[in-house]
Amino acid sequence: MYSLLTGTWKRAQYVYHQVMHAYHCTLYKDCLDMQMKEHFYRMARHHELKIKSSD
């Protein structure tokens, strides 16, 4: 039972970071303000690193 919950939680986190990475990449591409563009890039990079670390 514990491993089922752990596996489900890890999978949910993986999917969450994939979705948020795609979301921030889209915002990064469409943004015209340089400060916000840097913020979206940092957030996209953060989620990308979380995806790679969970593999």
C-alpha cells in the first residue's frame, strides 16, 4: 500500500512539472517584457530540472 501511494505521488509530481514546464515555456515565448521573460525562463528551467531529477 505504501509503495502504491509513493508511486502515485511521484507520478503526480512528474506530470505537474511537465505541465508547468509547458505552461511557462509558452508564456516565455509570448512575453514581450524582458523582466517577465526572465522570470518565465527561470520557472521553465526549474520545472525542467525537477523533471530530469525525478527520472
